[in-house]
Amino acid sequence: MGLRAKLPGFEGASEWINGQVNKEELKGKPVLVHFWAVSCYMCKEGMPQLKEWPQKYGELYGLQVVGVHMPRSEKDTDVEAVKAVIAQYGLEYPVLVDNAHSVTDAFENEYVPAFYLFDGEHQLRFFGAGEKAIGMVEQRIHKVLGPKRA
């Protein structure tokens, strides 16, 4: 998925946790899509920081965070295990479970953790993956979405 590509839809999710969203509801809002897996240690390391972003950047920029649980093995398809990790880290933003990889394929994603930042017009403005990506995402939120709103 290249820069300036449009936000794909979220069709084909196995299940939604913490509510469900669609592209129409997100219209005009910047969106951060976060791919992760229960078996990914690096993913879990970033969860405390991600937990803060919906409130911190939602208020400032209208940012909507959407999690995508992308299983890396058969064991990762256990929805109860996904729910347990979400509860453990206190995540409150919508998370879709993508056991069929429908959303993963729509994003052409191969990595966890992976971050896709879309502006208010739903154009991809930043993509990052791996252990250092979470640090770059926060910088890009400021750079892409602009100064604090009054």
C-alpha cells in the first residue's frame, strides 16, 4: 500500500471488540490503524502507549484508532485470547479480529506491529512496522495532522 492510497474498508472481520466502525463513520477524521497479534511480544510492549492515544489525540486532532488483530498462527485465532489481551492492557478503542485476513489483505499488510496513519481525507500519510515504528507514529501524528486545535 503506497503513500496517498485511500483507506480500505474493514469488511470481513471475524469479530469486533469494543464497538464496530466503518469508513462512513470515520469520514473526515484522521485514522490510525494498528495491526497486532497476541503472539507478538513487540506488539504488547506498545500497548500502554497506544491505550493513551485515542484520548490524547482524539481530543486534539479527532484521531480515531482502530486495532486489527492479525493472527500469525492457528493459536492466534482464539478470540478469547484476543479479548484477554485487550482487557489486560485496558484498550478501549475498536479492535477487529481478522482471522480470515480479509482486512489484512485489503491493507496489503505483512507485519505486526504495523501502523497506518491516514489523514482526514483518508489518504495514507505514514506507514511503519516493527519495534521502532511506534516511536515514529507519534511524531507523524504531529507532523501530518498539524498543530493543536483550539
